[in-house]
Amino acid sequence: MTNLKTAVIGAGAMGRHHARVYTELPQSTLVAVADTSTERTDPIASKYGVPAYTDYQEMLDIEQPQAVTVAVPTSLHREVAEDVLKSGADILIEKPIAATVEEAKTLIELAEKLNRKLMVGHIVRFDPAIQALKQHLDAGELGHVFQIKCRRVGPFPSRIRDVGVVIDLATHDLDLMRFISGDEPVRVYAETQQEIHTEHEDMLTALLHFQSGLTGMLEINWLTPTKVREVLVLGERGMFRADSLTQDLFFYENSEANGEIWSALQALKGVSEGRMVRYPIQRYEPLKAELEGFVNSILEDKAVPVSGADGLAALRLALALVESGKKHQIIEVKCEFTGTK
């Protein structure tokens, strides 16, 4: 099997894990790591026996990696990603794809022009419970889907400084909703609050209306003392519940939809409760699945699992939620860009 030369720019919380996984994939060889801080790069370089650079452009010139993860602050995504693409490497950009819609479009167009792969790191797609959920939904097991609700809450992460909770966390669930439904939101409404975070919002409650009539609900914050990562999908045959922390998937059946309830029991329960099924899930690390998909798309010259257009759609929706929260208005959303690679 061909071995791909890989590198990481940005050695923070996510960058360290990207470097580790690149060393674990049999089809990848980590050749370098770059960051402005030697305190961040030196432990990685020492552990994996690779050179560390404080100048990523020097790293690109000397090491000439074929595939690069960009895990720098969002405000630097466009500048760094452009340099990586121009160096001749394919690229995975940690979400969000960029700070603005125009910057995202610029990167997508540049990747197309240079015939380079551009993938966005929406890691939640690769959670095994979410993958299983999508398979069950695609098989029509829930029937008509009414609503998707995502709850992503937890304590404030000290590593975040340049964006608020909408860009940092809600982008996960915006992409997830599009992924599992195959549908596009057309309007959004958000209530945002700034309680502890000094510069940006740290709480979001939002509603999304999709083209098909599906409703999306988001509860996102950095204020809850316990971490919750939950997705609920409600449909005519019952409800799926996916837990990304435990990688579990449950189905709660609407027995009335299957004609199994009888009147006396209905009087006691009030709502037609049916069977609860806990699906067997083969657990694995989502980041490893994500990077394996990225590397294989390059080696096999096929489309990346999460395209630049996917990343742009999630960013556009997140920015619409931020705008809605500030204006206290419903925001219409239109996806205009469909470029992929």
C-alpha cells in the first residue's frame, strides 16, 4: 500500500491528536509538525521522532508533505490553508472551514483550481452511533421524520478564545443534521446569551426549519457542569436517541404506529410506549475514522467524506444563528455554493 506523507499545522488540543493518529494509520507517515510554540511542538516531535517547525511555510518547503491537517485558530484558516494548497498538498481543515463565507468560498475555489482535495473536520459524522443512526434512517425504519433535536452542553473549555459557542460547537450539530437527514435548513431562529464568556456567546437555543418541513432544535452551551452529547430523532414510528459520549444508539418504539397497543394499557400510559431497543455498536475512535477517510480519498482519488461545500453550509448556518441571536429575528438561509472535491 502506498504510504502518504502527512503533517500537522497547529499543535494544540486537536492538532496533537491528529499527529498521533497519522502515526497509527498504516497508510500514513507523519513527517513533521508545525506551530509557533515550541512548547507545543517539541513533545510531539520527541514522541514520534519527527522534525518540529515554528514556521509552517518552511516545513512545507522542506518536508513537502502530501496531506496536511490545519488545526490553527479559525481566524488563520484561510491564510494557512491557501499556503498549504499552493504547496501542492491536499488538506483537512478543522471545523469551521473558515471565519467567513467569502473566505470559505475562496478556499473551495482554490482547491478546485489546483485540483487538490479539501476536507473539513466535522468529526461527529464519524461517531459510530451517528453512522448507525444514519443507516437506520436511510433504511426508512423511522418512517416520516418530524424533528431532530441536538443537545451539546458542558463546561467552558479554556482553549477557546476566538469564537463563541455557536461557531465552536453548534457547527458540529448543524453538519450532523444535514448529514443524517439529507435535507437543508431554509430558515433559523436563535436566542443567544453571554453569561461567562467575556467576548462571545456561551449559550444557544435555536430552531431550524428544513426544506422538507422537518424541524431542528439545538441546545448548546458552555455553562452546564456535566457534558452531554445527545441526538434525538422523532418520527412516526418512534424515536432514536444517539449518545456520542458512550457511542450508544437506542430506539423507542411508538407501539400505536404498529397497532400493538390496547385501550386499557393506553389509559394507564397515556402515550403509546412500545419496545426499547439498544443496538450493538462496534466502538471506535471517530478521529481515526475521519483521518482514514481523508487519507484513503487521496490514495484512491475519490471524493472526501466531508467536502468544502459541507463545511461552507455548516458555517453559513452558524453565522445565520449568530445574526439571529443578535437581531432577535428569523433569518432566511440559502445555500448558493455547491463546489466539491
